[in-house]
Amino acid sequence: MSATTDRTATGRSQAGRSQAFLSLGSNVEPERHLRAAIAALRERFGDVVVSPVYRVPAVGFEGPDFLNAAAIVDTDLDPFALVEWLHDLERANGRVRGPVKFNDRTLDIDLVYFDDIVLDERGLRLPRDELRHAFVLRPLADIAPAFVDPVRNASLADLWRAHPDFGKALDVVEVL
């Protein structure tokens, strides 16, 4: 899934469109579900910048390893509509949301950044707190190293270099 497009991720998009930075993960038939997610993103949004896919242990529970990646799309949706569209995509791939936060997932897609907006309302927080996890930060730093986090005022590359897991080997998996 280490496909890229001709454009770079700058945090800026075409007029009238916004750039959305996504974190994707799956530990139930993960290759199939990540392929399906990327195909759906491309069908809806056109060009998609996609990071390498990393295999990482489950966090917060005992379970199969996750495959995690990041993607960047240019969207005409506002952040709330985009999250709803992403939830629909998760449901279409068998995701069932329940009271247990940490569990197996057919597909989990989180909106991590939306341009440089800082937001905490109606159940949506941007940037996402999950950025503290290497499986979220590393793939984003791979595809948008110069993007500046609007809260921390540091580039994703700098945030990754400062992360405790920086320098540790991560297993890259060829999915596409």
C-alpha cells in the first residue's frame, strides 16, 4: 500500500477543498479491509496519498496484530460529514461499534487532522489524541513530514524524531 500520488502533503489543498489526514487500521482480515478502504477512498476522493503499512501489536487488549497506515485525501466535506462518511465505510466493512474501546477491528479509520483546524466539539477532537501512538504518528510522518501540528507547533517529522519509539524497527507489510 505504499502508493503515492504526484502531489505532496502540505496541509493545503485546492480552493474550496480541505486536506484530511487519516489513520487506518485493521486486525481482522486486515489486508482485505485495508485494500477495500483505500479503494473506497480513491473512488470518493480521487487521488489518495498512502503511507507504508506497518504491522504492530494490538494496544489495550490481547489480539492479533494490527496493520496500520495513514492516508491523505482532499475533500469537499466538512470534518463532521467526513467522519460520518468514514463511519459508514467502517460499517460497510463489518465494523460494529460497541462499549468496549479496545477490541478486534475489521476497519478503523480516524480523522487525525483536517487542514490545520483545532477542534473539540460534538464528539470530534482535532488533532486526535491517538497521535501519541507510533502506529498513528509514523505513517503520517512518512507521507507528510513537513506538515506542522497546529497544537504542538512542530512538524510531523520532528514529532516522530522526538517519539520514544523513533529508531525502533517496524515491520512493513506489502498490501497493495
